[in-house]
Amino acid sequence: MNPEEEHPSGPDVIKVSAKSRSTAVAGAIAGVIREHRHAEVQAIGAGAVNQAVKALAIARGYLSRDEIDIVFVPFFTEVTIDG
């Protein structure tokens, strides 16, 4: 089942930049997963992907306290950038 079908007003995409603090992103990911049972994270560029992966590892630790295990499935998508 598509997660959006289960939660039609699903969470916003968590956008990560190379300058994002991985612990702050991890907290956002954990909070969204606790509420919606899934999260979508977007990162453009090597530095942003690095921060996102670190945040996912940290979020996994945060959620393990609640006995929630997470996995992530990376994929490429086309993104329209303003400007």
C-alpha cells in the first residue's frame, strides 16, 4: 500500500542541505516517523546527501528507544529548482 494512500495528508518533505545539522534533521525525521510512520527526505548534492545519511543513522538511534526500526530506500527523482 502506498503510504500516501494510508495518510492522505502526509508529512511534508524534509529538505536537507550541506549546511543542515544532522542532529536537527534526525530529530525532524524521528518526529515525522512517530507521527506518520514514514518520512520523505530530499537531498541535492554530495554534501546534502552526506548530512541526510548521517541524520538517518542518528534518527535510527532516537527511534530505537521507542522500539521503532527504520530503513531507507534511496532513489533519484527530477526536482524543479526555482530560479
